[in-house]
Amino acid sequence: MSMPSETIETHTLSVLVDNESGVLARVVGLFSGRGYNIESLTVAEVDTRSRLSRITLVTSGTPMIIEQIKAQLGRLVPVHTVRDLTVEGPMVSRELALIKVAGTGERRVESLRIADIFRARVVDSTNDSFVFEIVGKTGKVEAFIKLMEPLGLVDISRTGVAAIARGSEGL
Amino acid sequence: MSAETMPGAKMVLKALSEQGVDVIFGYPGGAVLPIYDELFQQNQIRHVLVRHEQAAVHAAEGYARSTGKVGCVLVTSGPGSTNAVTGLTDALMDSIPVVCLTGQVATHLIGNDAFQEADTTGITRPCTKHNYLVKRLDDLSRVIHEAFYVARSGRPGPVVVDLPKDILLGKGTYVPMNRVGKHRTYQPQMKGDLKAIETAVAHMAAARRPLFYVGGGVINSGPAACQLLTQFVRTTGFPLTSTLMGLGAYPGSDPQSLGMVGMHGTYEANLAMHDCDVMICIGARFDDRVTGRLDAFSPGSTKIHVDIDPSSINKNVAVDVPIIGDVAHVLEDMMKVWKATQARPEKAAMESWWKQIATWRKRDCLAYKTTDKIIKPQFAIQRLYEATRDRETYITTEVGQHQMWAAQFYTFEHPNRWMTSGGLGTMGYGYPAAMGVQMAHPEALVVDIAGEASFMMNMQEIATCVQYKLPVKAFILNNEYMGMVRQWQELLHGGRYSESHSTALPDFVKLADSFGAHGIMVDDPAKLDEAIAEMIAIDKPVLMDVRVDPAENCFPMIPSGRAHNEMLLGPEDAGDDAISDDGRMLV
């Protein structure tokens, strides 16, 4: 029997749950109680008729830990399905960030120019500040934030990752 | 519509009756008074008044493990539910089906720090299989039916239903069990994947040094699973070892049984685990007490793992052939495939494997020095076994040295006769658990093999046993120490016995007297049999104070951080370097 791999992998999981009181606490408690990582977590009701919520989780660990996380999630009673989008074929993942940058003069112009390159929108403006809205993969959002740092970055609010499999199949 | 309207509290009892509950272990309080009032007005369900809520859960565990049914607990809000937490965690770790009803303050008071309010669902979320807070009367009966379904299905476990007082008092319509539809999400897989089973059988047929490693999952699967296991193991001719939780799933005295595996398992079982080439793990979970040092655990074997809980698979040990399913279902299919493929392991290989096992057995690893001056704890359990083996006997234990000696020296031929706290290691488990067993089996002999320190953790339950005329026998191996703590201090901490001496012990005979139970003290090996006979003969709760050798240690032992082939067989092996620095870090 070969020794299991020790490399740390990052996986995006999609979890369909009953939208009932305490369900998020169960998921989060599972991660803290067993020492798993949560890199990003988003949740919202996606089916109001059958009261289902979809949780998108980005987590990291060895392949054995990732498998364990999926099994542990799967045995929570209000969980319908657990899908590993990272291994189940191509997916689309996006997050949205609101980024406040304050400054005047050349720095202000430069921030606007970079925002244009990243296709970020200005959603609030004062004489000495902008709030940019950017949508994209985590890497793009992070690259944008990095470029804003020297230009007067004041505040960041990110939604975390929402993801979905490509193609016609549903969860 | 013939639907009846009734108060929530009445619905609760109606649902319990429909679920086959005949006994509840509980303790009243403000929030659950409406249920107690309904209990008073009916005769179907018996209530056992415990003296502490922890004991109520252990009693329900004892009831559940000895019957295969779901145990039921009723406690009040706040301290009632927090006191139950240890029992719930115990049931979770050992996969015992229990439904625990907890009272709660009225819904409009929740979150107000009301009197006897606790966030019960928050506190019990990590220590239950699932929990519910009933906020609408319309949900009440469905939730209770669902709680029983979740508790007993798949890998069993404890379920809490938190019941606000206004829900218990309000009137609503009862929904009968057969009107509650199939569960939306929780549908454990019962049948194993046939391809995987075929692969497993192929590995078994080609094995040269096979070994069955079985656990509590076989017992949880039911008596049919235990029978199938026995048939299958006999058909294959393979050796078998059991975890602490699995004792009794396969007849302990059978020549194919190597006894218990793990930290205090037998030499032959542990070496067979280490050296086997095909390991068939059935309903066990590769617990750290079983595996020892993980990177040296059974290095050369192909591992087959049958478990109903997918999260048990590849958790600690990577396995080659995982089979998710109920033990009875999988064994049935395995047996079919075994017969259909006319699997015949190579005769010469099997003979030499059994020869190897015979040489390990010859080491007689459970041997201890007897004396006629002082009672050896092992000897006490052997004598208890001889005196009780031919009758219907149920054994519970507390946690520590006595527990391991009980596992080593009491032989279990049948499932559901052995109740012990394995996963959580809860001192104080055995006496209330024995109460629960005795409630379920009034005519049977129920013995709690205890240590004096553990016994004192829940000895208030003597009153319960006296009140309900439960003739539970507490067989206390009194060495005046927390023996396992003392043993570890001896092996790991230079013999500095920090706080492990049982100072200021009560006189157990007088203690029994004061409760109206019967007390016996014995300190002479020659009088032990007579004392045991007296204990069995008396139709009353008995506290038997067996004064045993305080210096005795529990061997064999795989020290923490060591592999199966690095066992300490006796005091002569336990030198200063017996445990590595890494091992000291482990529990």
C-alpha cells in the first residue's frame, strides 16, 4: 500500500442543504471542531419553494483530508448533496469585491485607469475617493487589490467564492 | 377528519409509544413539567427517576446496547441538558442510539437569559448525531418520529429534541408515525457495492496471512450480522480479532478468535495485525487505541474496510477496498460471492499462518503472578467469569485498568452482553449503564465491573437501583488508586503519583447499608468465590468491595507512539525507555 499523498490541495465544494435554523452552524462547527480550513464560504437560499440553500466552500488539505471533509459534510442530516467542483470537471467561479480607494491627483487618476483595465466599475465617488466593484476569479480580485494598495486602499469587502459546474448538468 | 387535538406534552408521549419506547430515564424540572404531568396520567411508559442527568443518558445507553432498541432520556432545560452532555458525547463516540428530550424555556423567552435557559441545540450540536429545536407545534410529532429514525439508522447515535415549554402546553394535531414520509436527505446506504465486494473476496481468497478485524459496527448491525459474521469466519477458516467495542460479535472462546486487539490487546492479535497480508475490517474505525503508531500500522497488508459511515473510511488509515454498507447486508453478499467463486485460500499458507499464531499464543501474554496473600484483579474477574458464565449475564464497566482486565479476562460468547465506554472513556459510565440494562432484562444478572474511583463518579445512582429494586451488582476492584493514571505515572512520569491515590474512600459496605443496598467486602483470595456467590444470590443491589493488589499493572501494553510489534508484555519490559518522547505527547 503506497503512503497517501501529503500535498496540500485547494478544492471548491458545493453543498446543497435544507435552509433551516442552525444549518450553517453545523457546517462551520464541523470545520472548526475537526480542524479543517475554510478559505472562503458563501451561502444563500437558491430554491425558495423547497427551501434549499447552496453553500460554496473553498477548503484546503491533503487528499485524505479533502475526502474526509466531503464524507463528514455528507453525513450531516440536513445536507442533500456534496459536490467537489474541483475534481468533477470544469467550473466557473466568481467573487465580487467592493474596494474603497481614497486619494487625489495622480494617484486618483491611476486607480481609475487600472480599474478600467480590470473592468471594475465605480459604484460610489466623492472628491477624494472611489468605491470600485470588481467581479472575477479570486486571483483577479487579489491582483486588483494589490495594485490598489499603493494608490490609497482604505477598505475591502469581499463576498467569497460562488461557483458552478460548466455544462448543462445541475447539482 | 378524525385527527385529534391534544397538548404538545401528550403528543410527545404518544409519539414515544408509537416508537416502541417502554422506559424513559429522566429527571423532572420546570420546563418539562407538562410532560411529567402527562406521564403521571398514563401507564404505558415507565419512568426511571435517576439522581443525575448524566446517569440518565448512560442508563439509556445501557438499555440500547443490551436490547438493540433506541434508549430514551427526558431532562429539563439548562442544567438538565448541560448535565446530559457527557452522556450524549459518550453515545456519539460509541454509536449508541439514544433520543434525549430536553425541556426549554418558552419560545418567546429564548435568548433572554431566562431562568434555567441554556442554548441546548448550540451546546449539543457537536456531541449529537443531530438535534432539533421545536419552534412550531405543527412540527412536534414529525420531529420526534424523525429523531428516532435518525438515531437508529445508518451509524446510530444520540439525537436531542429541545422542547420549549409553550410548545408542550399548546394544543395541536398529532401526526402518526406512518404519516411521516420518507426522510428528505438522510438515507444511509445499506447494500455494499457488489464490484467492491467481489474485489474483497478475491483478495481474501488469495490471502496467505488473512485476519478479520471486527468492531462495534457488527453489533450495531444486529444479531443477524453477528451470526453471519460467525458463519463467514468459520467458512473461511481465518483468524479474527476484535476491538473493545466488538467483543461478543464473535464467540470469544472460539479457537479462531485471537482476543482483543490494540493497546491492551493480546500479543497474538497485535502481531497478527502487524504481520497479516489481508486485513478484513468490519464495523471498526481504526481508532488510535487499535492502530498504535500509524506509520508502522500493519505495513504489508491489503486493507478491506466495511463500514456504514463513509467518514470512517480513509480517516486514519488509507484502505485499498472500501465498502460502504450495513454489515449484515455486506456479509450476506460476501458469503454469496465466496461460495459462488468457490474461493479456497491456499492450504499450506493457511497452515503456516496458524502455526505462527500458535507460537504467539504460546507466549501466554495474559499470564500474571498469582498469590494466596492478596487478590489479583485479573483473578477476581476470572472467578467472576467462572461463576457467571453459564447464566444470562450482562457486564458493564467503568473506565481504567479494571475495564481492560474485564475485556481481557471475561469471555463474551454473545453480542449485546458487554457495555463499556470505548471512545470517550467515561468514568462513571458503568453503574448507570447497568441500571439501564437491568431495566431491560429484569431477570438477568447485571454486573458493573468497576474501579473504586470510577464508581464514585456516579454512585448517587445506588438510590435509583434501590428505588426500582434493580439488583445491579457493582463489582468494585478496589486498588485505592485511579489505576490507569497510576500506571501511566509509573511508566511515564518517574513514579510520581500526582493526585491519583483514592484518599478518603468510603466504607463501601456501610455506604450500601445507608442506601438500603447490600454491601460485601472481601480481601482474601480464599474467600472470593464465596463472596461472589453471595453477591449473585442476593436479590438486591449489591456493592462488592474487592480489595485488590494496588500495585498491579495492566499488560500487555503497546505504549503510546509504538507499533504493534513493540508490545510490553509485563513489568520486566517496562523500563525507563519504554515510551519515546513522541509517545509522551499522545494520550
